[in-house]
Amino acid sequence: MQRVVINAIGMEKRTALMENEKLVECAVHRPTKSPLTGNIYKGKVQKVLPGMQAVFVEIGTSKNGFLHKDDLPAYQQLSREEQKKVSISNLIKEGESILVQVVKEETGDKGVKLTALISFTGHLLVYFPFTPHIGISKKIKESQRTKLQEWGDSIMGDNEGLIIRTGCEEFPEVEMNQELENLRRQLEEVQKSFDSKKAPALLVQPHFFYPLLERWLNQNVEEILVDDYDTYHQVKEYAASFQNPFKVKLYNEKEPLFRKLGIETDIEKTLSPLVWLKNGSSLYFNVTEALTVIDVNTGKFTGKKDRSKTVVETNKIAAKEIMKQLRLRNIAGMIVIDFITMQSNEDKEQINKILREALKNDPNTTILHGFTKMGLFEMTRKKERPSLLETLATKYDRHMMDGYILRPETFYYEMERILKEYTYEDDEALWIEVPRHYSDWLKKNPEKLKFLENQHGISVIVSTGSSNREMTVRQSGKIDEIRSRMLKDSH
């Protein structure tokens, strides 16, 4: 049984996928001016880079986006021979307005990656108005592919393209035609907006939950649970557009939704580099900007069999858990796994097989490169959004959390959730003990705390604690009583 859980109360929105009551994947959406995957903009070309065959595009955010020649409709419409000879300077000019879509969000110092080959995603189809290609989901049986291909060929214009998704396997032609008509209508609305607005301008921004629900919703999802009334209605409207609508429930209990289901605890665990396995062995995640190295340790596990069997058994358990953790933590880029050394090629192939099998559960594009001569396993996983660690924590100059410390913003949104719990209590004030770096951040940004106090009608007294990880409510009640207790505790 799978369940989608949406925590939309407050400024920070969180979306989680659970399977058999365990967290599988989680995304955090914070108020930001940074462009999100799927956003469509009217951009302005700032600089053409012939050496890189790319351009920088201004889209109205702090960093310009990056657009490669391959992602231009004008390039895709050329013949193979013309593509080999043409320079980007002949396809696009500085100062020109261009319709672009975000395909990869900002990370570190890098701006977003853009494409001018925009797409509109439905439940059955993905429509590409400027890409003349028809693709069919690999999960669709061979016997069904020919008639789907023929349908696509008959309905597409010269420069249009489609991806026919898994839901089309039984060829629901009426629904497919209706959805294509709707996707073409979305394009018309975007083009009208493009013509009426001055660059740079945001034209389309999907709801925060939309890209994830498009990835996650399938016949195994039994319900979508939402804790915010407005978001509940938006999700319900979206879920009703499926052939078989998904059940959407509003959660309105006092205990916060993510805490009730244990998701808060699971998120906290993803910030630790150490993962214990059920047999006493462990994994250690060393995350750097360039790559992630995962070390497999036997730990307490010695086994009752000979050493080679013990090693293979440990590596099998580790391989399954690593694939779960990569998705849960949303680790992407280059990944190197240091399995316990195995001499036999047959043993290595067993590990390969487990990893390949696990890929079926991960919607992210992942390539397994295999074992190197040194016995390390190499793989790459496509990055679509920042990892949970990148979102919730930041590098620090002291050795905390293996070089990471929780961002002040992480504590700020957690503080908002705490105040939400006390909104209906008869308390005048809250005394909250916080880590020093968060306390310093609040002093530099006093308007942030004032905003929360005004929003929830409660005063917040902040003191600095010894932990760099935890924020604790020390007391609630009248301000005078709290100050008296603080004075007493200080002596």
C-alpha cells in the first residue's frame, strides 16, 4: 500500500511518498524566488557563447539560466548534416526574447538549466510542441506499440511530438484525444501570455505538488492525505482528472501530520551519514559537491558461514538499502560504492542484479557503470532537485554532522510549525531554546520572528542552548512567569 502525504500548512510545503507506512521519498518546497522545475518563462538572451555552443538567458531571477544549442527548436528542425555545421550564433541573438522552461533547478553557484523545447505533461501524454518525435513508454507491451505509434503519427503536426505514457497501454483513444486537446490549449495560453508580457517574465508555475504527483501516482496509491484546506481542494480537483480518480482526504487532527506518521523522524535520519543495517553491518555516506562515496562495513556482522559467503550476504543487504537511501535522500550525480571486497565475478554479478532490480522502483534516470578494476562500483543518478541534505543543511567551518549544520531557515520553518500547535492554546508567550547560529540569525533578521508572532498571536522568547541540532520549547504561559523562570535558571 502506498500513500502520498502533503504537509501544506505554513510557508514550507512538504510532500512525501510512503509505502507500507515507511518513507520512500520526500521533497521540501520553500518560499523562494528561485525558479522551479517546470516553470515557463519569457526570457531575454543576455550572452551568446559560441565556444560552449550555449547562451545565458535572463529570466528575472538572481542568476541567469543556461541554455544549450541542442535545446533550441531551430536546431532540432535542421537536418543531421546542417546540425554538424551550424553555430549557435546563427540560431539566436543577444537581446532576443525566447520561451524557455526550467529542466534543472539551481544548485550551488550554478543557475538553472533551461530548454526552449518546452513540454506540457498530462496523465496519459507528454506534449512537445516544438520537438518532432514520438516516444512510447518502455513499459508498454510490444503488441500495443504499433497502433499507438500510428495514432501518434496521424495526430501530430510537422514540428510536434509526444511521449505516450504507460496509462495508454489499453489505448483509451477518446481520453487521449481529450488530453491532447487540453495540452494544446495550455500552449495557446502560454503563447498569448508570451506576446502580452515584457521579458523577463514568469508565465507558468505549476502547484508545488504537481511534478511529484505526476511521478508518484499509480494504481498502488490508495490515498492522498492533505493537512491544508485550500491545498486539499486543489489536489482533489487534480486527482479527479484521472480516469480512475484517487481518494483525497483532509487531515485535521491536532497532532502535526508528519509527526503523526513518523515522517519527521525519518527525515531526521536522512541527515546522518551512518545507516545501520538489520544484520549489524552499516553504510557510511560521504557527500561532497562532486560525488557521493558510500562505504559498506561489516561492523558487528561476522556470520556463521565462511568469510566469502558472509561478505556476499552483507553486500546484498547493503545494495538493497543503498538504492532505497539514494531515493530517500535524493542523492544524485556521480556515486561510488565501496562494497566489501569480493574476488568472484559471480558474486559481483549478484550485486549487479540486485541493483538493476531496485532501479525499477526509482523514477529517476540512473545508470549503473559497474565494478572498476579497484573493486569500486560506479553509478550516476540524474539530479532533478536538491537533495534533502542540501535543502535542510549547509556546509560549516566546524566538524558538525560531518561538515554540515542545519540551515537557520530549517529551524525557522520548524518554529512556525511549533507556534501553529500553540495557536489555539491560552498562552501569552513561548520560551524556545535554539542553537546559537539560529539565535544569531534571528538577531540579524528580527522581522522574521515578529512576522511569526503576529501571524500566530503569541510572543516568542528565544534563548541559546548547547545543542546545534535541536530546538526545544522550555515553557509556555504568561510572559512574567517565563521571565521569572529564566532568571531563576540562570543563577
